[in-house]
Amino acid sequence: MQKAEGSKVWDSRASFFRCTGKGISVQEAGVQLQQGVAVADEMGRNTRWDRERVVGLRQAKKIFVLPAPGARRALLCPYLACDQEGGELDVLVNGQPMRVRLDRDRSYWQDRWTPVEVPVAYLNEGENEVVFRAVGDAQWTLLIENGRWPDRSEVSEDGGQTWRSEDLGENNRADGEYMVRLWLDRYVASGEVDSEPIDLAGLATEGEVAPGGRVGSVRFEAEGETTGGTALTLEWRGGPTPAYDPERWSAWRAVDSEVVPGEDVRFAQWRALLYSEAPDRTPVLKRVRVAVQVEVARAATARVVASDNADLVRSSYRFAYLPADASRGKRLRDRWKLDEVVRGAGSEFDVFLHLRQWVREQWEDGWNMGEIDFCPPWDAMVILELASRKLSLGMCTHYATVMSHCSAALGLVARTQIMRSHCINEVWSSEYGKWVAMDVGGDANDETKFTYHFERNGVPLSALEAHRAWVEKDYDDVVIVPRPPPATGDRFEVAKRLRLFERFMISLRNDEMVTMAPGEPEHGKVSYQYDGYLFWQDGKTEPLPWFSKHTDRTGDLYWTVNRAKVHLRQGTQPGVLEVVLDTETPNLKEFEARVDGGDWEVRGARFGWTLKAGKNRLEVRPVNAFDRKGAVSWVEVGYQAG
């Protein structure tokens, strides 16, 4: 039996960005721990009515439990409001007093978040007490997230003589944690980086058809730097499928000098774990090399001559999609006759265009609080019922929520995307092979009810592309589609709309009709407070210290859905290839494939492909539980019989 060898190396910013990970930062020098820690005991899952008054003898206390000291800088970040312009507040950190004044001018992104510089010498390892005490007759408010643990917020009604951790807030009805966070300029204690799945057999060939046989041995090697108090370890896992499957893959294992995988292991991943006990130090992962030796039973007898078969991009964060069998999704589709709404659409993208305009049409005077003075939660069924009777508020948040949920109910992929004072959608377009930003609720004028997206050279833009166009001032060729009607005046000038994308984030779920938690119940009614959004950051967009989820890895926000990746390996016979398919398709039902332009046929994730002499073409696409077809991937293979 012949042996073939191959290897793959990760040693650059681009190669490490193909990996996923949390608690890390990819720099030119390598992968290191993330710098900056947001310490919080709550997520901001509260309404504007869940508040605590700090006035007179009524004081509030927040306790932080901190690791070993050593941060370079500390920012206390309470979410504060005051009934007096110029009102003052005493903040005592472990008994050390500081005075806070309500600034007249606050930036949009700060708003009620009030960062207070805390000398790091004031902080201790273990428990740290922060007390809020009003000055004079000023009345301040904090918000409260209800929950019994970790029980680190207290109120005093006698000027700090006695404290209680229950019966907090207005009317003594709350029991939970004050929305106060603490940002520390230090490295996180741990992080990990996970490689993309590796076709081990495919490493042992120069082409795109892996040889038949088994993986004999694999060597995983990592190079990095560690200093006192830091550590770096390497692990691996593997299995027969091109993406991790808990039923068929091994668990993570420590890397020995040489790994001998099991008989059916073809694909594998490595992960590097980074640790630091010192807040000012981080290990650095500089290079990973995977070398494989394959015992070749059958050399490849065909080669790929052309293809549209890109690697799948995966996010470091999980997204919660509305399940196809969710009963309320089905009821939404039926009650609001969504199939009729999109009937006549000529393409998937056209379906989104029909749907977004219909969504906007559901409101008259939407920005009014309505007859019952109510801000609806993120639930399209509730929102539409209230909107149809003009009972409640209907702002951009609700328009975007309805768009996301109606799309999901129809088997399409959409999510809620948030930026400066606005909330829109990003939808996955199989035709364009990308996420596209769509503004459903940007026009408050009921006479025009204008909905739109951006395009550059005929290609719709994502939120990230809109953001970059704005921060780089590169939008001379960006247009709004369709053209805004004359009645909108200058409200929809490109620069004015792009400015909203100076900073943006996404919600990591569209299944709120199954359960509304977790989330921000009154999103948009006051400034953003929920610590579950994923924010984009770059050189011109610094992280906000009161939020914990930021990324500069494009794939974390822009992963691939509704498309298949084709993996090929030489089969047991010379003219037969083994096909293995991979996909990130929500509510996946099956795959379809066709050969040489024939009929589409249902196929499993693994099947044999019999070749003829000359050129052969295979096309595949995923199909979801709504029978919506994904984008087509294809490969053309040349085969010379005999």
C-alpha cells in the first residue's frame, strides 16, 4: 500500500481568521487573549419601569467579585438617569468617594451609560462594594434585571445603616441585579481558537479529489510564546463528516506527539486553549501545522477542472433560528396569508421585496404609543394584532421584528440588525450569495411608506459594507434602491442613511415567537442595554466598554447559509467518486443533486458519483423543511477511463 503525505499551516492573520474562537484577538503577531473584560451580573433584560430610585436616604449598592488585581484601567459603567440637569451623585468604591455629575452633552452611544474612571488601586481581589448616594435633592435612577442570583445588589432606606437584597426598586417589587457593569483593561483569563474542519485525506493530494484509503497518522504542532502565569495547549477531535457531529466525532483530546485516528476519521479540527493567571500577560499562538500521512488504497483517477464550490464560512457564535415545526410560525403564515403576500414574486430576492413592503403597509401612525400606551415585545403575532387596531407603539424595531419572523415563517433567513437610533434587517440572498441589509421601517411618513436597500454596481450591500462605505467616505457610487419618491424630500439621501451605520450589531436569534427570553423587552424605547447583541468593531469603531460581545472577524457576522460544500474522494472503483456534502442550512431537510444537467434527485449527505470518460458535472443544493432550494454549488471533473 502506498503512502502519501501532506500538510497545512496556519501562521498569518488571514489563516487564523478562517478559524472561529472566543476570548481571543487575532493580531499580526499571532492569536492572543482578548484585552478588555466587561464584568456584569445581568444582561439588561429589563424594561424602563424596572428601576431603582436613589434619592435622599435611599441608597443603592452593587457588589462585584473580581479576580486577582492588576488591571491597567477600570471604568465603572452604571446605567443612570437624573431628574435634574447638572445633578450630582456620590459613588463610593470600597469606601473611596467619587463625585459624578450628569453631563448635558452625551454622545448617542453613551446616553444613559455613565462611565466613571475608577483608580485601580481602589479595587480588591474578591468582593468590591460600589455605593450610589444622591447629592442634595437630586433623584437618580438605576435599572434592575429581576433574578435571585447572584444576589449582589442591595438597597438602603436609612442612609446606609442597614441593607437588604430583596424588595428593591419602585413599589418594592423587584429582586435582582442593578444594571451596573465594570470594565477592566486586562486580558481575559482564558480563550480558545478552533480551526475550520480539515479534510485530512484531502491534504495528501495536489488536486481537489482526495485519494481512497485511510488516514494513517496525523501530527499536530503548535508554536507560540508563553511567559510566567500563561499557558498554551493544543487539542484535536475528528470524525467521518465534514463538520462536527456529536454522534460521530470524538471528543476533544490532548495532542500526543503523533495521533493515529480511528478507521473512519477523515475530517478533523484542532483547537488551541490560551490561559493567563496574570492580567497583564497573554500567551501568543504563532503557528499551527497539521501534517498527515494517508495509506492510499486507491489513487485519484479524476481531477477537478472547474468549480463553484467555495468553503463554508462559519461564525464563532451560534444563531437560534425559528424551527420549521414551531406552531406559532405556522399560525403567523396562515393568519396573515403570507403566501398570498409573496405570490407572484419572480425570485427569492423578489420575495423579500414583496414582504418588506407588505410589512411597512401594516401601520398607520406607527410611532404613536397607541390606545393602550404599550411597547410590544419582539413577537410578530402580538405586534401585528396590536398594529391592526392601532393599540400600541410600532417603531422600526417592530417593523424589523415582523420582517424577521415572517421571513422565517416562509422558510427564508432573516435577522434583526441594529445601529444608530435605528433597527433594520439583514436577509440571506441565495441569488447574491450574501447577507443584504434591508430597511423596512426607515420611513415614518405614512404617505410614502418607503422601503429600500443600498446597491453598488448593481449588487446589494450588507450592513458591514454600508458601515465601511460610511467610515471610509467611499459612497459616491452607492445608490438607494428603489429610487426614493419625490415626496420623501432629502430624508433618503445616501449619506444621511449611511451615517446610521457608523456602528452596528446583530441579534443572534430570530426565534422570539417560541420564547421571548432572552432579549431586550423594550428595545429602542430607551438606549441599548441588552448584553446579548454581537457588535462589529474595527480600527474606526472602538468597542463600547459596557458591552461584552464585539468582533472584528467578518465571518462571525457573515456566515454562509443555504449552500453546500462538495468534498470528493476516490471511490472503490476507478470511475466512481465518493461525494460528501456539508452545509449550514437552517431546518435542513435533504440535498438534491443532478449530474450533467439531468433531473434533480434527492440525495443523502454521502453518495457515489459514477463518471463517464471526459468531462462530468455535478450540481448540488440543500433543501430546507419548507421545500425552499438553496444556492447551487457545482464541480466539473475530468476523467480518462482505462
